[in-house]
Amino acid sequence: MAILEATPHARGIWLRNQARDRHALCDMLIAYRMSLLLCGWIDAASARRLLTSGVSVAVGPCDRPLFDVLPHVPRRPATDRFATFQILRL
């Protein structure tokens, strides 16, 4: 699940990774200019690439709907241009 805008009224989209390749998926996330990737797992290389491209990454539990997890993601100030990485403990 990728979140277009990390706001209380966030809009999420599902991106299909047709290439089944982590590099292709990162390319899509960066091209869509995501503000937040909320996922259950991510490899370190992909997380670093997204973070350096300005996409914040939050890792949450896989057994809960992502829109139930989203309110627990701390919000960045609008002026903050640096991406963040966080592991959510719910």
C-alpha cells in the first residue's frame, strides 16, 4: 500500500508490481511521488533508496488493515523535506 499524502484524509493506492522486482517497485513509488509507504516488510536497500528519494517508510503489523494503522504514523511538519523511517509498535 502506498499513501499519496500522509494526512488524516490520506488516499491510498495499490500498485501492482508486474515485474515482481523490488527495483521496479521502488521506481513506481518514486515516480508517483509518494509521501509515505506503509508496509509490513521492506528490505534495507529498498528502504534506503526510498528514503533518499524523499519517501517516508513506516513498517507496521501485517495482521491489521493498513488504514487502521495509518492514524498511528506520526505526521511530519509540512516544511520537513526529509523522509523518515519508523517501525510502528501497536
